[in-house]
Amino acid sequence: MQKIIVSLLLSFILTEGFAQQEKSLSTYLSFQVTPALHDQTLGNNPLGMGLGLQTFFNVSSKFKPTAEITGDIYFPHDDVFRMNGDGTAKLEVPSMVNLLAGAAFAPAKNIYVSFVAGPSFING
């Protein structure tokens, strides 16, 4: 009786293991912290935080098409008025949305490097 139970369990495990297919899309949610390295109004927006959503289209090659959308919010730090040489106020960057597309190279199963490009929308 024990042999029958073990052989049935083993057959179910093997059937389940061989019946799986790779998903056509893999989507990842990310959280990022974005410090401003060089900005005219660095004191007003020194640090930003945001969320990103990256989708990989699983194909058989090591290069996979990818699309990414990220959104960052820059938190104001000080309220110092900064102006240009002509007297107009320098614009702050309270938010940014990036729409990126490109390819990802996956040399191993859980390692990838992506090369993406696209527009960034500042302040909507």
C-alpha cells in the first residue's frame, strides 16, 4: 500500500513539473529612491521617491524586449526663492514620470541588465 501511495505522489509531482509553461510576460514592481546629484534648485528638491513597473516579454533568446514606467515625487526641502539672471523664478521639479522601452540581456536565470530609453515628463 505504501508503494502505491509513493508512486502516485511521485507521478503527480512529475506530471506537475513537466506540465508547466513559461509565462509570456513577467512584471516586476520596484521602489526607488532618487537623489538629485546636479540641479539648479538642489536645495528645493534634494531627494525623490517613487514606484516603477517593469515588464519583460519572455522570448527564447537571451535578449528580451522590455517596457518600463516609473514615477517619482521630489519632496521640497527648503523654501528659498531662486531666480535666473533675468529675474524669473527657477522652476522646481516636484514630479517626474518616465516611459521607457528597450531590451534586457539575461545571462543567467535571475540576473538581467536592461538598456532602455524613452521620454521623461517633468511636472506632468
